[in-house]
Amino acid sequence: MSQEAERVYTVNLGKVWLSPDNQRAKRAVNMVKEFARHHMKSEQIKIEEDVSHLLWSRSIKHPPRKIRVQMTRTDEGYILVSKYEGKQELEDKEELKKTDEIIKEETKDQIELDTEPKTIAEPEPEPVIESESAPKPAAKPAPKPAAKSESDAPEFFQQKDKVVKKKSKTKSQD
């Protein structure tokens, strides 16, 4: 295909947010189609599934503000709108695939080598070295805080406590 048949655009979808929130993703799809009709000068537009998923990824209420797309004129005469993946991104993906394949091959080789039975040596216990110094005494427990005496409390509470004690004694005697 010629250079004229493929174009890359950034479609601004900011006006989608002016429509009601329950119609935004639908409006975004229509705006992409309108944009393609205007710029590629054709009435037959087809949107790839990836672009549709991109527009609907955050549900109907929150479509993206802008998307990067590649528009291609096909031999059948319609315009195909696809998600744009730059040359650099494609090269990065190819490099990742190659490195993944290399890693998989290395792990397969290691697995084949590891299938040989190995004897597992148990670690020897370390000898205990006793020091010449005297053993350390155990830690002493921390002293408990002293209980508050009745004289620390205000007079009102002291009188109330006395009344409560008298009542509890009378009940237990019955």
C-alpha cells in the first residue's frame, strides 16, 4: 500500500463529555467515524475491535479524552480504523518476544540437566562454643506501678465507694 493509504491521527474526544454520561462511549465511536469520514474522504468506515475496546474500556460514562489511531484505506474501498502502535513500540514487543524465547530455551536446557538425580547433603551442625565468662542473669521483670491510694481520689468518690462497699456487704450476708 502506498504512503497515502495509511495515516496516523490523534482524535480529540473532548466534546464527548458534553453529552449525557449514559451516552458518552456511543458518541465517542460516532465521533471517530465522523473524523475518519472527514479526513479520509470516504463514507464506508470500519472500526477495529481494539479501538472499540479502548473506547469502552472505562465503561460508557468515562471514555478517553483522546486516542491515537491509524486509518488505512483497504483495497475493498472502506477505511479501517485501528489502534496505533508506533514503530518503536512494535520493535520493543519484538525484542521482548525474542528475549522470552531465549529465556524459555535456557530454562528447558536447565530442566533437562536438572533431571539427573542428585544427593542432597545435610548441613553439619555447628559446634557450640562456650565462653569463659559467667552466664548472664535472666532479665528482671519491670516493677509494677504502685496502686493509687484512696486519699488520692476526691472526697465525693471516696464517700461513694464506701456506700457501695456497705451495700455489697449487706447483700452477701442475706
